[in-house]
Amino acid sequence: MNKLFRSRTDSKLTGLCGGLAEWLGINATMIRLLVVIAALCSFGTVVLIYMIGCLLVPKAPQNHYDFTPPYHS
């Protein structure tokens, strides 16, 4: 199981959305759009949760890379 990190390579502000996208295996743009829409609809609650997430989720180590070996039967 992969550990959740803030991304060093797919980062716009803090790398939290990029890291979450890597962890979930989906496109980071989709996560960013969902966060923006949720922030607008929640009157700032999502912004507070985002900031707390930035403090709690560690930055990916320098040697961290996302590599999943191919499946061989």
C-alpha cells in the first residue's frame, strides 16, 4: 500500500492535491477542480481542511518516485 505524501513533482501550491492524486491513481486536475468547487460551496471550510492537510501530510522524500512494476502471470 502506498503512503500519502505531498508531491514534489506535481505541485501547484503545496503538492497536496498532486500527492492525493498519485495516491488515488487519478488525474491531479480532477482533484484540484473538486477542491476549488468544494471550497466555493463550503464557505471556506475546505480551505481550512486543506491547510490542516498541508501540515499533517509530509512532503515526499527526495528519492520517492511512483513506480509500479508490471504484473507478470
